[in-house]
Amino acid sequence: MSEIESKIEALVPEWMYLPDISEQWGVLVTEVRNMVKKGELIAVRRGPNKSLQVPAAFIDGPGLVKHLPGTLTVLRDCGYNDVEILEWLFTEDPSLPGSPIQALRENRGTEVKRRAQAMLI
């Protein structure tokens, strides 16, 4: 396991496989894969068989956590790659308080996007 992988493993407590997400949402797995391809969702190859998995915190019942796709877009516009985005989303930020993903899950997306946009400067 690389240093980057172990850092993400330490930050992200729970993961979901794409077929499990598609089953939960009642859609074809290809729809979930398309969300990954379009950048609305981040999936990482992990585990012994290197299957694509998504942080469980990104999933909110029948869909994505509100404001997640927009936040991912802003962070990519800042030049962040997927690993850096995961690190930023899951790292505690005392000014929020909590982590950005926690704030998104609590419907505080405006605060999170404001912080992400500030990194563009």
C-alpha cells in the first residue's frame, strides 16, 4: 500500500462498491459508473481485487449528498486530483467545525463551497 493509499484509508472510514450503490438507488451499475466518469462521484480502486469503491459518506439514501458534485467541480477547478480531493473532504477543519464532507452531509454546502472557491485565488 502506498503512502497516499494509507493516508486515504486512514481518513475514509467506510466504502461502498458500485453495484451496492446501484442496488440502493434502484439504477443500473452503468449509471453509477457514468457518474464517476462525469466527475460527479469519486471512486478509488482498493482491496485485494482492486475493485472500484466510493466513500460511503458520499451516498445519502436514494442519491448523492447534496452539493457534492458542485464541490467536486470547484476542487477540480482548483487543480486538485481525486486523492487530494478525498484528503481535503475528509480532513477535520476547525473553522467548519468538522470535516467538509460532514458539513455537506449536514446541508452546510454553501460554507464548504465557499472554502473550496477561496482556494482558487
